[in-house]
Amino acid sequence: MKFPLFIPIIFLLLFSIYPTSAHFFPNITSIPRSLIPNTTVWEAFNQLLGCHNGQKVDGLTKLKKYLQYFGYLNFSYSNFSDDFDDYLESAIKTYQLNFNLNATGELDEQTLKHIVQPRCGNADIVNGTSTMNSGKQPRTHSSNSTIHTVAHYEFFPGKPRWPESKTELTYAFLPENQLSENVKSLFGRAFERWSEVTPLTFTETTSYSRADLKIGFFSGDHGDGEPFDGVLGTLAHAFSPPAGRFHLDGDENWVTDGNFLNGSPVSAVDLESVAVHEIGHLLGLGHSSVEDAIMYPSISSGTRKVELARDDVMGIQELYGSNPNYNGSEPSLIPRQERDSSGTYYLHYSLWEFVMPLVIGTFLLFTL
């Protein structure tokens, strides 16, 4: 019996994009030694220290592919040799400008230090347009203050955003990932960071197919043209409105307690920090050249960064306006449920939550 040609093709496609079982760890000490790599996927770039135009050095081919992936080399560029040409020099200068480095076009120590860091998989330059605002004419926008503020946030080309009529967005998790409630609540906190400063609200739904925002963990090539590369390297990526797709690399060592005070293995990645960043993309923000901003492209392993910076707030409010309850100060959201240094949960209570039981108790005491 002969099978139609499309049946094996569909079979292969299904298995090439099948979601992975991600690695979640409650704290850094629970990461098995077998999952901690000796080197990172981009660490070999360190051997290129001091390279400049006119040289031919092993490893420049891989660097060119890296720079093309993140938009610094045009996709029509095809000279993937180990020759340091004018195009590579120009790409490195643009990279250095975006990351506030000395724009020499040479691979100095500071430039390589940034290149080898784990980062978001979204490109910094899309279709020739930079989503980072460094080295450009600075913005002086501030919707909530009379202070003259220089902003470095950027948007996707065309400035896509969710429609004004759609302020209630739903999100869902890929069912095959079978995420725990603890992991799901972490994403809920990440969404709160953005709802605190905008009119947008985010509600979890069980219908993955109908959700506005779809979150999933995958491994390697997962069918969207942006394959993951294993531990570190690219950590996650998300698509601009109205696509709503948010993909994370299931091979990472995702830490959920956010406690890195006692150091961490080189491969430990704070899940909530990455989630807050990628949600910014889901809402229409590009990358920022402000290192303290959530929308900065890179984050070192063992780093926790979940508070929106002023640059993030200004950018998202240019797209959606402000939450009526936002007072214009720095965001100060404290997750209602945190962990202390021992890894156990504790709760933050508001004054009303503390007083209410006393009021009820006093009432019952005098009525019984």
C-alpha cells in the first residue's frame, strides 16, 4: 500500500516542532551538575579579541552569522568567510552604538563581553530599522512628568500595538508543557508589571487556541524560523502585536525563586526576568539601549531584573497611555507572594488585610 507523499512530511513536521519538557528549578542549588555546561554556546567568540578590518581569523564566519541573525548584517549578505571586511566592520560599529560602547569597529574586550552574554532572540534591527535608540536623535518624551527626559525605548517597524478597543488580553500556556501552578503564577506576576502602568489587563485562560497571547517552551527548531540553541545563547523570543506568540527555550536551566544572593551556576536563568522582557515585545516594544531597562536585550546568567525602568514605562505608555491609578513614580510592584532566602514562601499583606481580621474578631467577641 502506497502512502501519499504529504503523510511522511506532516509526520516529520509534527515531530520537529513538538514542544519540550522545560527544566525548572526552585533554586540554584537544585540544578544538577550534569546540566551545567563548561562553556557557553558563544564563548568561542572570546578568541576574536583584537580582530579588525583586513584580517582573516578562524571564527569570524560564525560571528557574521550571529550579527546577521540579530539584524546587523543584511540578509542579502552572503560572504560567510573568515575575512574581516568592510560590512563586518560597519555591523560591529552599529552594534557598539546600540550598546553604548566605543564605536571603533574592532572587537575589543567590552564588545566581546556583550556579544557572549545570554540574550533575547528578537533582532535588534528589523528590515534595516533599528529597534534600539542609541546613537540616534534622542527622544525627549515624558507623558507623566514635566522633567525633560531623554528616552531610548523603541518600537517594532510600523509601531504595531493592540487595538484601543482591546484592553483586556488573555494568555494561555501550551498544554503539552504541563506547567505547574507555581510557574504559571510567575508569569502572572510578570504581566502585572505591565498592567500596573497601563490600562491593559491580563487574564489566564485554558483555551490556548483562542488566547490573545500564547506561551510555550520549545527546543531547537520549533517551526517559526528562529530555532533555539540550547543552554544560554538565545533564551526566548516573542512576536509583535497582534501575533501574540511567546516562545522560551526549554533547554535552559530556569530558576523560579529569584534568589541569586549566594552566587549561581553560569547557566542559571531567572524565568520571571525573561518573562517580563518578552511581554514587552508582545505589547509592541522593541529593544532599549538603557542597560537598566527591562527591554535591554541581554541579561547575564544569575541576574534578576523584574522592575520596569523609567524608559520602559515611557515607551509602553506612548503606545497605550497610563493606568488611571498610576501616580507617575517609578513602578514599585511587589509580588504578593515572594520567597525568602531559605526558599520558603511568605506573603505581603496590605494594611487593610491586616486590620480586617482584627475587626471581624472584635465583632464576634462582643456578639457571641
